[in-house]
Amino acid sequence: MKIIDAQATRDALTFGPLLDALRTMFIEGCEVPLRHTHVIPEPGMQAGMTVLIMPAWQPGGLMGIKTVNIAPANAQRGVPGLHSTYLLYDACTGVPLAQMDGNEITSRRTAAASALAASYLAREDASHLALLGAGRVGSLVPLAYRAVRSITRVSVWDRDAQAAGRLVERLQEQGLDAVVCKSAEAAVAGADIVTCATLATEPVVQGEWLAPGVHLDLIGSFTPQMREASDACFVGASLFVDTEEALAKSGELLGPMSRGVFSAQDVRGTLADLCRAGRLRREDASERTVFKAVGTALEDLAAAKLVWQATQ
């Protein structure tokens, strides 16, 4: 079994090829069972660790299994809140092929999936990105979005102002007009695209902040207890999800649905629908769009396949 470390995994997942790989996999499809979710309590802590086990395979091709450990309390320890590993197998023989850095696969495919959705849903002239959350995934979003839109300005807010500052410095070195904002509302002001990449359990973006034509991208919420957007963010907006599983997993959607803000039937489509339909996209420049992602093992398999091919 080949061991592919973080640097090699990262080098194989540049956003142009990764976006193409994701689009191809969403069109072709693969087998994706419902992921296992387990919570491991930690004595003395309000929130324990969440473990996700996510398999996917293409018959006659490759099979992958990702294990993800999410520990929100790690922020207090100065340790990243997400750790994962990815194992790739031959789907016919079961022979283990490679162990890859799951953190790189998770963070890069997550940012790329949001950019892929934005390629259909964000305005063609979108250039100002508001980024709420400067963590591992959030830090990759501006570069992923540059693969699909001419992003020139990035307004960054994070509860950790120092983390926001470090990210802004890196973005400036990459040629972006990036600034730290003192509040989420200040970051959103004037933005064409708003991305939330946090582990919040209460809304960090309010609907009244969003101008007509804004594309809202919600990455962070993947359990019923998590939430990044207020109910008003969904009112009058066209809603898309990465997979139908989002409707059963995310507090972002479960809460508003329970309050009658929208129903499952109001969702206009999934990321697979966007990739396959061709004409399914934003209707005009004033339409507000919302994309909610919880992540899918399909994306992991697409990324792992790309890494495997690049390292042969």
C-alpha cells in the first residue's frame, strides 16, 4: 500500500483539475451509502468529538473510505478541529492501494465543490468575496473561486482576528486585495459572494445583509445542531444543495424547514443536477442564490482518484 503524504496529496489537487474531476464524477455518479456518524463524549466538555465514516465506490473501479474526526473544543487547545485519513482500494479485488492525507482531500474538495456550484450560481461578473471563517477550508475558498470567477477582493472575518489577519497576509501575497473586517456584517457589505466556513451553532450571517444578486455559500453546518445563516437568508432565494442528504443532516436546513420557512420541495436541485442539466443555473442578475453543502463521499473519491493518477 502506497503512503501519500500531505504535500503530495496537496500537489495533486490543484483547483483547475480538481473542479474538472468533481464535475465528471457528479455526472458519472458512484455508489455512496449514507455515512456513519458517531459522537464520542468528552468528560467536562459541552461538545464531544464527532466521527464520520464515509465510503464510496465505482463498480469495476476504485473504492475509498474516509474517516473524519471533528473536535470543536480543539480551538481552545490551539489544535485544528478536523483530522481525517483516506484509504483507497481496488473495488474488484479489495487490494489496498494507498493511504492519503484525508485533511487535504477534505479541505480541498470542500472548497472546490463550493466553487463548482458557484460556477453555475454566482453572477458572471462577481468579483468581491466575503469569507466568514478563516480556518483550513475557508482559507482555500478564495483560490478555488478564482478558478471560476474573477475574484479580486476578499473581505475576511473570523472570531479569531489573528487567524483572519494571517489569512489576509497570505491572500495579499497571492495578489488579492484582501482585508480583515471587524464584524461579519462589515465583511458582507458590498460582496457579490458570501461564503460561511465555520463550526457555528448560531447564525453568523443575517438575511437583511444580503443584497439582490448575492450568492450565499454555506459550508460549515453538517449536523442538526450547527447553523450559519438566519431564516431570512432563505426567504426569496433559490436554494440548491450538494446532495439530498443535506436535507436530513444540516441544522442549516432542518431548522428553517421545521419553522415553515421553506420545504424540501422548494429546493431547486443538487450539485449533480447542476452539473448534468447544463441549463440549470441562476436565472438573472438580481436573483439571490443559496448553496448548502454537507459534503459527500463522491467528492472524496473523485479527489482520491485524481491523487492516485497523479502519483503513479
